[in-house]
Amino acid sequence: MIEIIVALTLSALVLTAGTFMLSNYLRTFKKLSVAIERNQIKQFVLNKVTSDIIFAEGINKSSGPDLLILYLKGDTLRYDYFNQKVRRRTNKSTAYLSEPGEINSLSFTYPQPGLVLIALNANKTGAYCRNEK
Amino acid sequence: MIEVLLTLAILVIIGGAFLFFFKTGLNAQADADEFFQALNACRMALEELRATPWSQLRSSAHITLTPVTYDLYQVQLRYNWHPGRKPIEILTLRSKYQ
């Protein structure tokens, strides 16, 4: 009888500990997945914006902190933060580069002609328009 | 009684190890985020340098300029992004001609 009670107690302990570890593992995995995914999206958006600036033929004078307007390959390209998403518009199409909640803020500053500084959440980077005409 | 105590001790050791692994994973992610921010800051510094006219080029806290020829600088960027971690080092060239 005593062996059964001990065996049951040990099994209960092992199962409880296993459940605790599994739930912790799943919680950590989910947290990490979300953080890594957001990081990748931020990187993707920043790479896209900087590459467009680098290859642009000019920056429109109407560009401001909330809206970046570029001339690229005969098209007008606009970047802004709309409905909690990063929006990229050309003359013919509109594409959202992120989903709501993935990116909290996007703004642009223009310290020198041709140079655009981009602030995306806590990340700051810059790009110089090399082909400005 | 001794069996229960032994099992508890083993579980605590294994559980502690697992929690340590989880914490390491979270720390690595935070480090990756910080590294990504630092890389973007480096990129910004180099792009600012790219936009600066040749006559106004100067070394700064993170950037060292070494003349190679009269129309070429070697640019060395060194950025300490985290104490105890290897700094980011980028070596490139900047020509007088755009």
C-alpha cells in the first residue's frame, strides 16, 4: 500500500513539474517568436525604405516628418504611417509593409539635402539619395 | 519520504536548468534587438558621412578618417554597442568624387 502512495506522489510531482516546464517553454517560445518576427519586419521595412531612398532620383520638397515622397524610375513613391501600418504607395499601387501593432511609429527628418533620417520605433537609421538630379 | 525529497531535488535542478535556458533565449533576443539598433546607427553615421561635402569631412567620436591619397579617405567606424561585447567595426573608403 505504501509503495503505491509513494509511486503516486512521485508521479504527481513529475507530472506537475513537467506541466510547469512545458507551459513555461510554450510561453517563452511564443514571446520569442513574436519579438523575432517584429524585429524581422522592422528590418525589412527599414531595408525597403533605405534602398528606395538610395536609388531615388530625388526627394520631393513637400516631404515632411510624416510623409516621404521620392521620385524613382519615373514614378512617385510615397511612404507614410497609416492606420498603424507602414504604407508604400506608387502612382499605380498601394502596399502595406506591416500589420497593425507591428510598428508603432515612423517618421522622417531631412538634416541635409539628399539625406533622410528614418525613425522607426526605437530604431534610427539614414539613407543618402545618391542619384539626385 | 526520502524518495519524495530526492525527486523534488532532481526536479528543482532540472527545472532551474530549463528556466536558465529560457532566460538565456530571452536575453539573446534582447541582445539581437540592441545589435540591430546599433547596426542601424552605424548605417546612419556612414550615410551622413556620404552626404557630407568633401571639404567638411572630419573624424568624429565613432569615425576615424585616414587620408589614403589626396582624393581618398579610409573610413573606420567603431561603435561600442554593449559593454563587454565586441564593438562593431566597419572599414570603407570615401572618394572625393560623388
